[in-house]
Amino acid sequence: MSEPHDPPPTPPPLPHPSPVLPYSQAPAGGLPMVAQAVFGTIITGPVLVVATCFVLGFGSAFANTNTSTYVLLSIGVVLAIAALVTILIFARRLRKSERSRGWAIGIYIGLGLFGLFWGTCGLLLYSLSSGSFH
């Protein structure tokens, strides 16, 4: 009834060792990629908060002058876009090097988290000011 089965043949050995993903290995003279990403995320948040406070402070400093609101809004938007473009250019340059790729990943994650935070705060403030938040 039960016939003896031959064991499956062993596969031939690979000509090269299996690859190891570099996430936990430190590049020569640097932090591991995961640590770079974490530190990049932690650093990007406060930098963007300070930049945002600067833009808002710039707008409120001239709020009681004869300067048009649209001019102030335009200057604030231009400053915010300039800061964002500078950060993105910096992250793009970091991404090109194997030693600093984790920093670029962290900057991108920090930008995303800051955008979520900023959008959530704006939504809550709008909801509270319009009285539709229960």
C-alpha cells in the first residue's frame, strides 16, 4: 500500500552567496541606513516647524501695515515654496550617494509626516473656527 518514496534531490549549490540587504549594515564610515532614516525624520520635523513659524511670523509682522494681504500671502507662499524646494534638492543630492541614502529617505518621510500634521492641524482649526466640530 505505501510505497517507499525517494527523497527529493538536493538542488545544486548557488554559484555565489545569497545577497544580503544593506539596511542594517553601516556603510564605510557612516551610520546604518535605518539610523540615518530615523535621524533624518527627527531632524526634518523641527526644521520645517521653524521654517513655518518664520513664514507665519513674517506675515504677522506686516499685518498692521498698509501692505496688501495678497502681497503678504504671496511672499509667504514664495518663502514656503523656496524652503520646500531647497529641502527637496538637498534630499535628492543625498539620495545619489550610497553613504547618505538613508538621510534622504528620512527627509522624505519627515516631509510626509509634516504634511499630514499640517493638514490635520489646518482641518481642526478650520473645524473649530466654523463651529462644525462636535
